[in-house]
Amino acid sequence: MVLTEPDRLDGFLSWTDTPIVKFAEFGLVFLLAVHFFGGLRLMALEFLPWSISQKTLVALAIASAFLIATIFFLQVI
């Protein structure tokens, strides 16, 4: 698009700057982080004995996923 249709590219880039697209990116990064930390939690459940501390790790995983997504979102804004 850069070489053949620069006006169309400018329109696309201005569309990606809208708040709804930024919010959608935030949601995707958040879900990716939740999926990643959920996988780590699942591995912990498979290889470690279940305990109260693992429940705490689940809460930390979700909080970490939210933190990573929020940091990404704030950098985009």
C-alpha cells in the first residue's frame, strides 16, 4: 500500500488511531496474556501438588495479565 496507494494507507493508519481500535488491541493483548498465564497455571497444577498457594498464583496470573495489557494499552494511547 505504501508504494501503490499512499492515500488509502493514510486512511487505514488514521482508522487504527481511533479509540475503538485501541480498545480492541487492549482486549486482544489482555486475552493473550490471560491465555499465557493460564497455561502456566495449568502446568503448575499438573506438576505441583494442589495447595492454597497455587490458588494465590492463579490470582497473581490474572493480575499480571491485566497489568501487561494495561501497560500495552497506556503505551498505545
